[in-house]
Amino acid sequence: MTKKLNILMVISHDTGRHLGSYGKKVETPELDKIAEEGIQLDNYFCSQPQCSPSRGSILTGKYGHNHGLMGLTHLGHTMKKGVKTIPSELKTIGYDTWLFGFFHESIDGVYEGGKLGYEHVVEVPGNAASKVTDELEEFLKERSASKNEAPFYASVGFEETHRPFDGFEPDPIDSVEVPPYLPDTKEVREDIAFFQGSVKELDRSVGRITKMLDAAGLAENTVLIYTTDHGIAFPRAKGTLLDAGLETALLIRFPKGMVREGSRKDALLCNIDLLPTLLEIAGGQVPEGIDGRSFLPLLKEEEYTERDHFFCELTWHDRYHPMRGIRTHDFKYIRNFEDGPKVYLPYDIYTSLSGKVVRDDYAVPNSKEELYDLKADPLEETNLANNKSHHTKLVELRERVMAWMKETQDPLLKGPVPGVEAEEWQQQHDR
């Protein structure tokens, strides 16, 4: 019987694809090395641009309103009772399941790692990457010396690169590259410079993990994964259904000889596809009724039919801003279900250096529908919803989204979804 592979997944916070291997002007040699020794997925997206719902989709292979977590766990949102997760399913086929550091999901109102399917939970106050990695290194040393033959699955959660990141050593502001969807101002550059300090701290910790796997002799039987939950915590990214909010990094290093090293895949993927892929790697049974599908054949360069779209959604973050949408290779359609700002800014972004520069511009009323031609307009700056030449495409994508919502019994069809606005917004209103 072939020995099952260990699976170690590092997941960071709010990092998008802001890494050197994805063409960003930031030094991330350790993560770049994983891309060189493994596979980089260049067109991998989340289906929800905020923490808890997106992480729920990674855990379950389901869209947000299907697993039930439609807002932040600490503001009262939760996944449905009985939902199956990566660790719960791996546990059924003999894996030891471990959680180190950060998580932000709950099931049936219970906000505990054990409820998510982890047998062992290592809590780390603050969840700083260096501190979480300290704990993981001890585990890997013990595992290497142990006679335990069971495979392990370890989820390693870092607080980086979540705001605030002004405690990190910034890059020189003249050296940073401003995303093309933001104005190139001193304030924006300074914000990015500190963000990149956080990215570098993340990178250093990942380097410690890869070195320990190699030194402990575990690399030859361990799949190492790096990913994040959603786009970067900057205006027009996190909290939006624009590509900058949905784009996520995914790097996978297999034991040598299993896949072609240094390959890059541009197939359209969604984070709902990760659970079935990991279960197939582990030799497990993929649960029925999930929304994702395995892309392991793509990684092995076997016959694979690429997905032609994924759905995306936002309901609650730190305030109510319900949207549903669809992204294909060439177009993005977004339906706004409530009046609000043209670009929603979560509170930490609203009060940031970057947020203060643009928030008045973004406070204009939103449109009921948005349609973008991603080939001609990759920055999604020109809304074509009222363009007669694109009416057929608008109707087609609108109907696909509505059919999906009806088929999945999206609660939003019945009216506003209940939730609680973060206290910071109320304090802002009072001021």
C-alpha cells in the first residue's frame, strides 16, 4: 500500500497575489522558491473577498451562502451544522489533523478549531507568523523523530498580512510599485511600503518551514501549499468583487518527481476547488453536493476540462453590502442588491493612508448592475451595463446569476440578510 502524503497548508491574511513570483515589485525569495520547485496557479481566485466566508469556501468546497458563513465569524456568522471540511474528511481516512495559529470559521455557532475537524489545536496569541512558525517547527521536529506512521494534515494560519502593518520595517517608498487602480501619491506609496514589510515577514516564516521540512526529511512525503484568503487590504481590492479583491495566490510543492517542477498554470480556478483537489491527493472521497471540483489532473498535466466561470458574492463584512456576480474568462457581471457607495471600503481600509486618499471619490452612489469586458478593460473601470452593444451579454450573465441564486436557494432572494454592523462604523457615524 502506497504511503499517504502529508499535507501542510500555509494560509496568510489579505495577501492577494502580492508576491515576487506573481510579478509584484516585492522581495519574496522563499515563496518564489516554492513556485520554482513546484507549481504556481496564475488564475486562481476566491469566490468571496472577505476573510471568514472565503476561508469557509476553502474548508468546504462550497460557495458562501451554501456553507452558510456569509459574514465575519466574530460578528455572529457561522457555517451550517454538519458541513464537511478538509480536516473532518481527511480524519476519516486516517490523517492526524492539526491547526496552528489563525482561523476564522465556525460551525453551528461554535468558534473552535475542534468543531472544524482538527484533532489538535495549537493556539498562538496574536498569530504572528514567526510565533506560529516556532510552534510548527517543534511539531515537525517531533514528527520526524516519531514512529507515528499516520499521515498528517496541518493548517498553518498567519495574521500577516492583515492590517495594521505599520509595525513592520517598510520598503523605501520610492522603490514600491503602486497598483494601477490606485492613485500614485505619497500616502499610497507609504501604505504599500509598510504592507510589503509585512509580506516580507510572511516570506521569512515560510522559508523557515520549507527548510525544516527539508532538514527533517519530511519533504519527500509532504505536499506544501501556500495560499491566502482574498485580495490585498487596499481600496478597490478587499471587500469588492473586482478582480483585485478576488485574486489569490496558490503555490504547491509536491515531493520530487510527482509533477513537473517550475510550471505555471493559467487555467481559471476558484478556491472552492481546493477541497476536492486535496481529498483526491490524499485518496479520500469527495463529498457530494459541493460546488468545487478537483484540478489535480491539471497539476499532473493529464486530461482536464477547465471551468469557464465561477460565481462570486459578498453579503456582510463589517457592514452590509450585498452583491452577487459571475466571472468568466472575458467578462465580469455584478448585481448590487442595496444602495451604497460605488466602491465599498471595509473600515480598516477606509481609515488607512490609501483609504483617506480615495474614499470621497468612492462614496458616489453605486449602480444596480455592473458589466466589465476583462480583455479590453482589465482594471474594470468602464461599466458597460448600459451599453447597448453589450446588452445581450448583460442579459446572459444576469440570468446565469439569478438562476444560480434560485437553484441554491440564496437567502438574499427573500430580502435583507440579518447581521450586525461593526462598532467602528457606528463610532464613525457618531463622530
